[in-house]
Amino acid sequence: MSGTVCLWLRRDLSTRFTSIRAARSERLRFFNPFHLFRQDMNWLEHEPLSADVVVVGGGGAGLRAAYEAAAQGASTILVLKGRLTRSGATAFGVAELAGFSVPDGAVDPLDSPDVHFADIMRVGQGCNDERLVRILVDEAISAAHDLERWGIQFVMDPNTGKPLVAMGDFASRPRNRKIYHHGKPITEVLAQEIAKLGVVVLEHNAVLGLLKSDAGIEGVLCADENGVVREVRAGATVLATGGAGQLFERSLMPPDITGDGYAWGYRNGAKLVNMEFMQAGFGTVRPSLNIVLPWYWALLPRFTDRDGQDILDGVLPPDVEAAHAMKTKVKHYPFSTSDASRWLEIAAKRAIDEQRVPDSGSFLLDLRNVDQTLLPPGGDLSVMWPISKDWMKRKRMDVDAQPLEIGLFGHSINGGMVINDDCETTVPNLLAVGETAGGPYGADRLGGNMLLTCQVFGRRAGRRAAELGMSRRGLALRTERPELRHLALGGGSEDVREVKRRVRAAMSQHVLIIRSAKSLDSASQELGAIRESVLADRFRIDTPAQAVEMNEAWNLLDVGEIMVAAASIRRETRGSHFRSDFPQTDSEWDCPVQVELRGDRPNARKAPFAPR
């Protein structure tokens, strides 16, 4: 393949099969000895593709891994559900600005990689992998230089003419460079770079599961929306599928972030860590989706239900004032029990549980007539506030004219698969990167670290995958396809979309923000009942799109059970994990929780990271 040509395999790839499907559907119907699919569906199998490396996921981490693998000379295939630069979490336009942590002391000479390291370990509260954190901070500056070399434009401070550097969530020093339109510019520039290296890109292909042999993982099985199934065989497989934001009824993640990588790794023996820790917080409900960024709270807006009743009334402890909770919230977006800002999300969740708000579960955040002198002139907040207002106007939300309608949203997962320094999981030939991997974060996560993590560990994952994949060239191994018993059914009458809806309802009611033994037990029972309803063949699968929908729902079921298992065993409150029945932090839990599959259930246990 030419080194300057990128092969794009889009949704129209399978149109050449249309006449074949009509004339020879019986003979070409997809079939395998394990009866993975309903046998009356016209699945068609395409010839397998082979490469040294296959990367699943087209966000910042996946693109960086694909770039690095190809740059090392490895033949590389990138598989993603949607379109490049338009799908996945990195390119999702959920915020006007994204942060990228660079501990170079550009604004604060007291900042350094060592200070950055101390910040991450402090907010991780004993649950980080120290070695991975050290790698992250030591390679952060070079990762930023890579972005600048590729032409990424950081937001400039009009007062200094230099890049704007802000304080990130939970940070002790300002080190957050800002990028317009979240991380989309990163995906756009990396898409150009992988094209130059000849990476094969399969768009609109949903991975159904992993291929495996006695030697480990051997690639993936994927299907497009027209029912064309193919194996992508590779010496090394990199999962960069993001988190599981779609576990919740409201999510600040795009629809394709359904916990796929977690579920595939879990079923194939991978260990997962810190899955009870997640980011949740406020976002706008309508007319458009957007994060309620932390500096909004610096203006002390009114926070009420539709009847004008203050959401915080009767919830705050006697020693906490509303203004203090809001000013503390300026320090970080996500919910955290580490300070008084916790009462904002706790009050909102209690109002929902007590049915004090409409069925939509929304509140009003009124920024009209706020005192803008609360934003220090010349500071980073005063620079970012007009950018935020302009962005919101473009999304049909004028904060000067009407209150924002906001709700509680699930967002990122702080955990993932256990990895080593080069992103290898506990399963041979399987690597994980970005939000799919665990270890760099713990109970809370510094703002600006996720885009950074995707670049630092994407580089490491791609290089190690290339080395591993090229070393395994020519091996003739007998591979097995994944067990997909949930797709062998589909003869029922209920809408397959109901599976996701029920999972989200259970997780939102029982696991989001406020947790207890009672709520977690309810979540476990409801998720188990949903799984039984799928296996009882109650849902209808007639099309490839419905099969993919069911596969995503099945992945969410697994990830929901993993999260519930981890949250149940952690009988304390720490960071983003709030147990109303164990409201204090317990030093006995200054360590991560690992989860792995035992039989057909998740097994959770304390498991400190091994010293390296």
C-alpha cells in the first residue's frame, strides 16, 4: 500500500453486495458453528483483513496509537463505529473549551512535572498507579510540543498575547492550556497524519467482540450497518473505545460511548480497576447539550426548581452556606465529596428522588443580572466567561436573556483495564489506552489530564503494539470468534432499544451521585432482571442496526454490573464515590478495587497496585 494513501472503507462499501443478497441470500447467509447470530438474518461475510495492529476507536487515544504504530512500520487498521473526526468522545462538541495539562511553569514558575505528579496523587487518594502517573507527567511537555508541531492552536490570552493557561479541576497550579471546540482539532490533525502513513480506516463498523487463540487476542469481529461481517486479524489489538457515559439517562458523552472496551476485556479475562469512580455533574438539558463549566458558579447564580424554590434549601449542613458551596465548585466540574461543592449535586439528586422537579429532572440556573465583578479582571475566568457566553448563544442559549435548563449527567469513568507502562493489559496481545485503561486516575481526576493521557499513552500503546504485532507476523493460529448468545436470539416482540433504556434508568436511579447498600442491591437486581429478559428472547432483532444496538446494550449491562460490584465493596466515601450509608472516608480503603470475571459474575476485591 502506498505510504501516502489512506484507504477509507465507508458505509457504501457493501453496496456491491446488494444484488448478491437478493439473488443468493440463502447461500451467502452468514453462518458459524457457534450459532452466533439468528440464522434467518441475511448476514454476509466479507473476506478477512489482516494487519500487524488493529486499533478500535477513533478518538484522540485511538488515533494517536494508530499513528505511532504506522510510524514504526506496522501495517495498521483503525476501526470505528462512526465517521472519523465526527464520532467518539474527543471530537464531541459538549464544551466550548477543553483543557490540556502542560506542567512547564509557563505562568507559574513554581509548577513542574513533580508538582503535577503530587496533584494527581493527592486527588487520586491512594487509588492511582504511581508508575503510570510518573510517566504521564514526565512526558506531558513533549506531548504538548507534538500538538504544536502539528499545528494545534491553543487559546491565546488577549492581555498577554501568549497561550491562555488556566487552573484545571482540582489543580494547585495553573497549567491548563485551552483548545477550542473540545478535542476536535486533535482528531482532525491526527486524521491527516494517519492518512499520510497509509493507515486503513474502517468507518461505520461496529466491533462485536474479540478474536482469540490459545496465545491471546488475535483481532476483532466487526459488522457494518448493512450486515456485512468481517474478521480483522492482527498480532496486536489496541482498545481505545472510551468510557461508558451511556450507562446513564443523561450523558455528556456521545451515543457511541457504550463501555465496549471494558466489556470485551472483562469477558476475555482482563482485570479492571477503579470502576466505582466516575465523573458526573451538571449539563444543559435543552435546547442543546453542553457542560455547565465550573466558572459559571463563580457568579453565584440562582439555582432553583421551576417554581422558584431554591434547590439547596433544607439540604446544606448548618456550617455550609450556598455561596461557599458555589465558590468551591469553581475549582472543578465533576461531582466530588472532597469539598463543600458536593452539596450542589447531592441536593439536585435528592430533589429528583423526592419528585420535587418535573419528570425531565431539570433545574434552572439563572445567570441573568449576576454580579460580573465577582470575576477578577484580567484573570483566566474573565477571559473564559465571554467565550462561554458566545458559545452558548451559538447553541441557542442566551444566558443574559433566560435561565439555563440544567440536569445531572453521567460523564467519564476514572477507571478501566489494568495496564503496564506500555498499555498492555493482563490479557496477551491486548492493549488499552485512553479512558478504556485504568491506573492514571483514582478517586478524582485533574482537569485537562484526559486529553493529555490520550496522547502520552496513545504514543506508548502504538509503539508497543507495533513491536508486538510485527514480532508475531506469520503465526498460523487457530482463532475463535466471540460468544454472542444475546445476538443468537431476537425473536421476541419488544423494541431492542428498551434494553438500553432500562439499564440507564436503573443506573441513574440507584448509582448516580448517591449510593447505599440498598440502592446498589436494587441496581444489581434490576440489571440481573434485564439480562434474564434478554436471554428469555423477549426482544426483536430484525436488522443489523438492531443487532448492534443489542450488542451495545449487552456491553452496558456488563459494565453496569462491574461498577455496582466495585461500589458495593467500597464501604466508605472517597472522591467521586459517595455512600450515604458510609459518609466518611476510611483509611482502610486507601487502595484501588479490582474487578474480574469469575464464572458469570464480577468479583471485586481490594488490590493495591504492585510496586514496579
